[in-house]
Amino acid sequence: MTAVHDEERLPPYRLRLSSRAKYVRLRILPGGELELVLPRHVDLAEGEAFLRSRVDWVERTRQRMGGPDGDRRLACREAPRRLCLAATAETWRVRYVRCAGSRARLEEMGTGQLQIAGGEDDLAATRGLLREWLKRHARRVLPEWLEAVSRRTGLGYQRVTVRLQKTRWGSCSSRRNINLNAKLLFLPREQVEYVLLHELCHTRELNHSPAFWSLVQGHMPRARELDRKLRHAGRHVPPWIHCD
């Protein structure tokens, strides 16, 4: 989403409604998962405002605990064995071939299989190759999907780029250039479709005003529901993506 969207600055969290809690609380669970504890008399907007004010505390606490994802440390010590791309309903298996004295290299060995030669022991190189492949694959898929949504809705844009970013799923500039995150391929297709529409609507309304949401919901009535789901979409991304 665009930089002005305050909700983007919220880290992914698990919501727990409590009839006993008197105040909004944040908990970092074992493994680094963030839990927002909300008394039943407090609405979600107030809880998220509290979370937004404590983002720095969340990051500091996670660093002391060793990372934001419970599986991250383990994932960073192992070579990825498959890529499950929910958006395209693909599973790509990763096969490693030992090749002494050569730099790691990646090849597509037909549909659904990637082969990395010479890199199983060099985990940083292996992950780097897989990230580059993910970007290339996303560039084969996402621009075509964006163009289809553009034609269907009549919302035009200037150009599209695909990168691998840590935070934003997408953005739209004042020049109507759209940037998409390659990690979208890990998300369910309906959430990807929502991101594409969201950014296309920013070509008309570069804000999150009532006029913007009216435009989005005119094309996708479930937009608000999908927007809420997108806050937790980071759970679909494998931890090794964030290693190094």
C-alpha cells in the first residue's frame, strides 16, 4: 500500500479479545509473535492506535528475544526445500546438486522444480538465488494480472515495477507508476487482486479518503474485509525470505 496509509506501519499481530482485561495490552509470545489483547469494551481502532504508538517497543523487544518469527532462526540455518506460491497455486520444489569448486547457480528444471548446483552449503547464496528467481517469476505474473484488472475497471497507470520489499505490498506514485512486491505470490489470490485494485484506485485518489474507499468498494465490495486480512498477510511469507 502507499506510504500515507497509517495501517501499513502496524506490524502483523494476533488479536485476542478478553473479558477480563481492563486495558489494551501487547504481548510478545514465544517465537516473537505479537499479540494484541483487547478488552471487549474497547474497539479495534483504539487498540491499533495503542499498537501504533508502541511499534518501537515491539521491535526492541523482538530483537532481545532473537527475531520476529519463531521459525526464523531455524529457517536461516536450513536450505529452503520448496516454495509454495498460493497466488498461482504452485509448489516449486528445490533440488540441490553438489558441485565442487563452482559458484551456486539456479536453473528451472521443468514446471515445479528448481535446481541449485553448488550452493547447499552456502545458505546466503542459496537464499539470494531463490529471491532473484522469485522476483523474475513475479515479473512474469503480476504485471499481466495488473493489466487485466486495469482493463476490467478502466483504471489506467503509466508503468509497473516488481521488487522484493520488506514491508509494503504495493505503492502508487503521483505519476501513476505502480510498484508491486514479489512476495505477493505467497498470498492467497484474492488478497493479491485486492492489492492490485487498491493501487490502481490510487491513480485516481492518491489518499485514503472516503472518495478513495468508495471507488475501491465500487469495484470490490469486500475490499474492507480484504484490507483487514492483509494486515496479517505476512504470515504467508516463509521466514527464510527475511534471513541475512
